[in-house]
Amino acid sequence: MKITLLVIGKTDKDFVIKGIEEYRKRLVHYLPFELVIIPDLKNTKNLSESQQKQKEGELILDKVKTSDTLILLDENGKEFSSVGFSKFIEQKMIAGVKNLIFVIGGPYGFSQDVYNKAQGKVSLSKMTFSHQMIRMIFVEQLYRAMTIIKGEPYHHV
């Protein structure tokens, strides 16, 4: 199974870039992982919140194939412990999912079209994090999930 993290806008904080890269390097020992960055929209000051979500939604859906499983990182999604998240990932592997795509939306969330296409929503916390920080947190949690699945000592209970 391949896992893709699809995000809106580039990461410009050096410490976040380094953290993402550290866990990305570790992840490739377990499964194919790709971070796909959709460039920020231009001239957003001329767009309403709804128009911005719609345009970002079109760009997100352009990256998703019919056969992909799409999971949104959303504040109203299902919350997991790290062990629970590892079981979620393992279930997708057992089910034969070929490409699992997680998406971090733009500043206003997702368009209704993206919600309609998604097969699930996951929340990483009740707390709010910057969209850049959540990228690093997600990649670390994905790495942690893989070590739990493999029974490796990274995650200490």
C-alpha cells in the first residue's frame, strides 16, 4: 500500500521541513510514502471563503483517482490513540487498499465536493495546530503506526 499526504501550500518553516523529512526517510523503509504539495491559490483576497474552498477542492480532486481511498484530516473526524491509528492503517493494508490519500485542506477546510468524495475523516487532536505543524505531526504519527504494526520499540506503552 502506498500512502500519500496531499497538502495545500508549501511549508516555509525550516524546522517543520526538517521534521517532515526525518520521518519521511524513516517511513520509506515500511511502505511507499509521498508528500504532494498543491500550490497556494493566487489572489485569494479577491475570492470569498466559499470560492477559495471550491477552487482548492477542484485541485485536490484532480489528484485523486477513482480507485484511491481518500481520508480527510478534519477537526470533526474520528479521533484515535496512536495504537488505534495503527490498527486503522493495518485494516486498510489488510483490505488491499492500493493508494491511501490523506488530505490537509486549506485555511477554510474542504469544499462539499471533497467531503462527498472522501471515504473517511480523521482528527489528530481536539487542539488546533497550524497547517504546517500538522504535516509534521501526521508524518510522525504515521511512522509511529508503522512501528507499532511491526512490533518495533519506537512506541512505548
